Amino acid sequence: MDVSVAVRRLPGRGETVLGSRAVFAPGGKGANQAVAAARLGGTVRMAGCTGDDEFGARIRAALAAEKVDIGGVRVVPGCASGLALITVEDAGENTIAVAPGANSMAGDREIAAALAGSCDLLVASAEIPAAALASALAAARAGQVPCLLNMAPAPPEAAALVQGGVDWLVVNESEAAAILGRAVSGLADAGSAARELCELGAVRAVVTAGSHGAALAVAGAAGAQAIPALRVVSVDSAGAGDAFVGALAVAVAAGLPPGPAVHAACAAGATAATRRGVQDALPSPRQILAATGLNWPLPSR
């Protein structure tokens, strides 16, 4: 569950600022990305855990309302659902702190549920234990299922997870820095980081650089491709990364080449930033067209 507070500016260390409003809304990276993919035409099956609390019930209901298959979502007795505390400033930037709650219980049952039926792509994010991520990646490789890993947030084991091999890796600047052990800033540096991530074990690496755009590198290819951001007026960037991942997943699963797939994902992320909230802001093809002028390149449901 996301608890979002709108503030005039983000607080500094040890500082308290007053917010203008607080909103409780279903969230979580995996659920957000599932909703984003469903709104853009994907047929989506979600695997994960919620608590047996009111928040968990609201989270599951929100997924079902988006026609996401929640048969693989386990309710963990006696456990609280995950909680994200989000502050969003007027300029659209945000800070997020997450208490994993039931997400920390995800493991073999959820991996089996995710891979139980046929699928074009497995999408995983890092709000579950690193051991579960490693097992999911290994199971996907064994079953020859392509995997898109959004290493967010980047755990201490992040570099080892990448070294094991992953078809698509998506990270932002701070997550790339955590994996590589060096600062990453700006689109040009994101390109260098994407190439390094391919050298580490990713077949394709995308490093997003906020309002600057994203960089794409492909193992074995020279250099990296810089994909500029689409210009929009940002009011809340909290859901932009999840919109990007969900859109990229649908584009990749549908067979778009890497460059056009990342461009389409940039349009989805930019559109999400023009609207407040997280799941509420995840765009439809019509909203992407209105905000960016880009026709979503795939059929939508």
C-alpha cells in the first residue's frame, strides 16, 4: 500500500515539512508493473504475497479490477502487507521508503505460480528477497522463458544476480551506481553504465536517467543507444519507473526491437509523470498519445 504525501519541497536530513494532502492507494512495484502492462494490452498473471489485512484486500481487488490474474497471489496469515511511504514535491520529484511486509515471504510457491502456465516474458522486481530473485531467474533460464529484471531497489547481492545472466535489466541511475560501485549521472554516463552492466552479465541493459531519457546497451554490440525523454510537464514521478517497466515488458513480449521498445516505454513513463498518484497515473494508449504524441505501437485490449 502506498502512503503518498504531497509537499512543497522534499525534507532534508532531520527536517520535518508539512504536506498538503495524504493519499492511501494500492502499490508495490510488481503490482504497479502488472497494472501498467495490462492497461497497454498485455495479458498479465501476478505472483506475489500480501498480508491478511485490509490493505492486502484492497491491493488484490485493485489488481482484479484491472483484469490481472491474481491466482498466484498468496495471502500470508498474520503478516502485514508491504507499505511504501512516499513524499512528492511540487516539481514532481519524490522519495520512497518501503517496508516489505508480506513481500519478504515470496519464495518457491510464487516462482512456481509465475511459471506455471505459458508466458512470453517473466518480469521481476527487487522488493522480494534476493534468494527468491535468484531462484526465479534460474527457473526462467531452465524453462527458456525470457526475463526482464527491474533491480529496484538494488540489494547487496545485485551484482551477483546480474552475473548469473538476465535477458533484460532495467535500473535507474542510483540502482546502476549500487550495482557498479560508482556514481552514475546523466544520459551519457547512463550509456557507459549500460555497457558495463552488459559486460557484467545482462544481455540487454537499460539505464533510465529521469527527465534526460534512457540508455540502451546490447551485449556484443558497440556503444550504447541514447533515447531522449519525451518532453512533458511532470507533476509526480512516483509511478514513472513502473510505467516504463510495464510498457517495456509488453513491447518486448510482442516482439518489438529493443530500440523502439525502449522508446515506447519512455513515452509511457513520461505520461505517468504528468498525473498524480502511482497506479492511478499508469497510462492507457490514448493517454500516451495525448501527452506525448506517440501512438502506442501495439494493440490494446
